[in-house]
Amino acid sequence: MLRLVAVGVGVCVLPERIPDRLIADLGCRKVRIVRPRMRRLVVAIMRNDKATVPLSRDLIRAAQAHLE
């Protein structure tokens, strides 16, 4: 999934404990999803060097809004 994000196919939601160095080496970043309270902390992974496409951005916003 990370490689798909790295090549610009989309975003993914994964456990927070994925090493920061691995994410950075792929040119991606973590976006913390705060609510709803989950059993595990998860983050959305997206490219650092490219603007997030509207569909992906809307998906993340919807998830964050739903989780509040």
C-alpha cells in the first residue's frame, strides 16, 4: 500500500507505528486521524512532494469529520 501512495495512486490508512524513516524514504508523510477513538492509532499516508488530489483530500476530510 505504501508503494501505491509513493507512486501517486492514492492514500492509505495504516497503523501509526510504521517507522517514520520508511515513510520519509518513500517521499510520503503521516497525517494523524484523531477521532473516533480507535483501538489502534492510524494515520493517512500521502505524498510529500505532490498536492493531494481532490478525491483523496475529500476522503480524508470526510473520515476526520465522521470521526469527530
